[in-house]
Amino acid sequence: MITGNNYIGNKQSAIGEKTYKTFNPQLNLENKPIFTEASKEEIDEAVALATNAFKIFRTVSGEKKASFLNAIADEILALDDELIQTYCSESGLPEGRAKGERGRTVGQLRMFADLVLEGSWVEATIDTAQPEREPLPKSDIRKMLVPLGPVVVFGASNFPLAYSTAGGDTAAALAAGCPVIVKSHPMHSGTGELVASAIIKAAQKTGMPNGVFSNLNSRGIEVGSQLAKHPGVKAIGFTGSIKGGRALYDLAAQREEPIPVFAEMGSVNPVVILPSALKNRNAVLAKTYASSITLGTGQFCTNPGLILGIKSDDLSSFIKNLSDEIIKIEPSCMLHPNIIGAYEKNKQNAISQAELQVVADYDLDVPTNYARQTVTTVKGKTFLENPTLHQEVFGPYSIVVQCENEAQLTSIISKLEGQLTGTLIADGNEASQYPELISALRNRVGRLIYNGVPTGVEVCASMTHGGPYPASTDSRFTAVGIHSIKRWVRPFSYQDWPNNLLPNELKNENPLGILRNLNGKLTNQSI
Ligand code: NAP
């Protein structure tokens, strides 16, 4: 049952004065539960508990962390229909999507459980001593990855499960050995509370220290700002707007002890359609992209918001086909009145720019909170000269840019802000004729897609979900897949440390049997 309380470690608490409700965008009504925003005292207590819990949790074995993560997955599944119904009532998203996202969330938790159970992820690196080395003897040095400390996670509005309370950031941080304090997203605080209850149950069942997890409610930026400035917090994970992510990044940088902020923010995900593909697959591509632009009402960070081609009759007919196809799609509900408000405002701002032509605009009546899809087009030169047209319009919106030639197309790509993805649509051997264009695209994005759509982010070890700023605040890391654990750790070396005092990962005997770099060679042998 949803109480509206915060979880301060294992305890439920609601001593604050500010309350709020979530909103059902399908019914255009507030949901019933009343949530109490976390007070300053509760924030301090959650951080103090996390700091204490870290002393124990950072030494917990991979086997025990795996049991904890698997238990969270089990407890989330046990929430069953209550979770699915709450998710739908707070997001306007359909039941199928809720179930799919729950599957992804549970899958991510189990993936990290497997990773820490196996154990080699710590990248143990050992250079044994060379006492006879001339002119100076060499010490025994052993390195591994160790957790940073308490992490604050800001859940995403557009992924109430997979990138929120027990989502990718939380699963990766717990796997690393970092206690987590979630700043619950105000649009889906009920979903967040249910998932938080599952994490707390799992922590108690598997004997994790009190404070390994807390969940704080808030509506407004105060709780998040206090957490970002709190000296006990050692890193931040964020998914959302550039404005929010950048504000937290700046706050964290201004602290006496600056801390890393891993923010995954906006992206327009450029798609380049080369001439032969445009000629041979025009209608199919238009249909595919009409679906991709409107998928999830365009509320994906990988939504294709920018399509680029070289001016031709084929590009003109693609624009016509895309418009015809997208208008056929039934509009759907957005997550929240604020999100649809932002969509309408940003779309109007884009449309009001000089020399922009609206080619598809769903103009039939739609229910409240439903988004009308829109496609616009503009000349390459106009796009190049107007940075407003480069900005993300979060929702079912895309702009097709008609470039004069390949040089202008390459120049546009080079001048784009950092992006999560870039897509190349090409036929046969066509791509090999555009090395400069491809090179420019690779330099601006975190993932290059060939003949596909950017929507759909597979959770697997080889995935990069990140990219140059502002796609993310640190392009060296991914927010999806097992390597996202590296955001929450730092390298640490022992020099000439007694074998019996080393962690198991670095002991001579290699008791965990993990893969280690021993004097330059990867092996799981003992020393
Ligand atoms: P948001 O406004 O960035 O908020 C995300 C979270 O960060 C919320 O919990 C919010 O708290 C907190 N926050 C925001 N600014 C903060 C600040 N200055 N200090 C401390 N905390 C702060 O994103 P959103 O609510 O998810 O959606 C708003 C817009 O973000 C959308 O319309 C869309 O344009 C964009 N968005 C983009 C993506 C993407 O993947 N590209 C994904 C989601 C959203 P409070 O709400 O409590 O203030």
C-alpha cells in the first residue's frame, strides 16, 4: 500500500510540512495518495545512515551483493499488479509498456548480480615485486576498483522503473558497493515508493546494513539541491533535462569537495539518409521513421529529432511520405501536463523560427494531455545559422534538413552538440563513399547505427549510452550495460601490502578465481 512516506534507511518517515500528489494524465486527475516531501533533518539522517552503511557495504562480498540484487528483483516482481497499475496511473503509459519496463528493470538487477558474483569486474591488476631490479628494486603493487561512497540517484520521468528507483543507476551503484539515496521523481512517487519498499525488504532479508538505501520524496528542486551539496554524498546519477542536469553538475563542482555528476540529458539523435537509400527505400523509410518519431509519444532520449539528407526529388518525396505516414498515427498521452506543456512551448518556439516549414501537423481534436505529432523542414543553410533549430523538442517532433550538398551536410554534423546516437541509412556500398561525413558523425555521438532507428537501447555489455556534452556530462562512461558500474568506482592501489591483509581480489591465492592482469598477462592463476 502506498503511504506517501519517505524511506530513511529501513524506517518510514514523514516529518516534513510540504505535501503533493501525483497526476494521472489519461484521466486528467490527481491520484489519491499524498506524498510528504523529505525535510532537511530527514535528508541529513539518510546521508548519515548511508555514510555509516558504506563502512560495511563496501566490504560486502560479491556473492552477498548478488543475493541482495536478486532479492530486489524478486521483491519487485512480487509487487505484481499494484506496481503495474500505479505505474500506469502515474505515467499515462500503457500496461504493456509497464510490464516491459519491469522486465528490463529486473533483468538489469540480475545482470549486475551475475557481474559481481563472478567478480572479475574489479579489474585486479598485479605487478609483483622485483627486489633485484637495478638501479632500484621494484615494489609489489596491486590495483583494483573500489566504490566511491554514497550515491544520489535522480530518477527519470520517462522511465519510472528502468531508470528510476531500482533502475540502471541504482543497480550499478549497489553492485559497486555504494549505498544509494534516491531523489524520487515527483511525477511517479507512488511507483517509486513501491519499488523502494521492495529494495528495503530485500536489504533486510539479505542482511544489508541499514542505510544502504533511502528514498526521498520531493516536488521542487530543494531536496535535490541539498543532496548535491551534502558533504556525505560522493557522486550523482541523473537522467532528465539539460537544465536540471547542468544545474546539479554546477552545484557539485562548486562544493568544497567537488564530486562527479553523471547526467544523461538531451539529444536529437541525427539520422543521415544517403541518396541511394532515399531513392530505393523511400516509402519504407518514411513509414519506419513515422513509427520511431511517435514511439512512446516521442518521450525517449533516443528519439530521432533530426533527419538530414541532400536536396533532391527523392528527399522531397520522403518528406511527403513521412508526413502522410505520421498523420495516420493516433496521437497518444504524454507523461504529465508539465511535459506536454514543455512540448507545446518548445515546438511553437521551433515553428516560429524564420524559414521553417511545417509539413505535417496532426490537427484533429485530441484528449487532454495527448500530443499532436509534427514534422517540419528547413534548408541546410538556415539550420546551420540558427542554433535554436538544433535544440531538442522532447516529444513526437522531428525536423528534416535539406542540405545543398555533402559538404554542407558534413559541416552541419560537425557543428551539432554532442548526441547519444547517430544513424546512417545507406544502400549497398554507398556508405564507403562518405568517409568524412561518417567521421564527423562518429565525433559527435556515443553510438552509430547503420540502417536502423535510434529508439530501442539494448541492455548489454557492448552498449554505449552516453556521448559528448550535452548528451552526457562525461562521455567516457555509459549509463547502460555492465560498464556503467565504472561511474561509481575509483582505482585504488596497495603497495607492498601484506598478503593476508589484502582484499580477496588481490591475494596471491586468488581465492575468488577471478581473471586478473598479472605482470601484464590476463590470467586466473594464483601467484
Ligand atoms: P527535469 O526537469 O530535468 O527533472 C529531473 C529530476 O531532477 C527531477 O527529480 C527534478 O526535481 C530534479 N531537478 C531538476 N532541476 C533541478 C535542480 N536545478 N536542482 C535539483 N534538482 C533538480 O526532467 P523531467 O522532470 O524528467 O522532465 C522535464 C523535461 O526534461 C522534459 O520536458 C524534457 O524536455 C526533458 N527530459 C529529457 C529526457 C531525455 O532523455 N532527453 C528525459 C527526461 C526529460 P523536481 O521535479 O522535484 O524539481
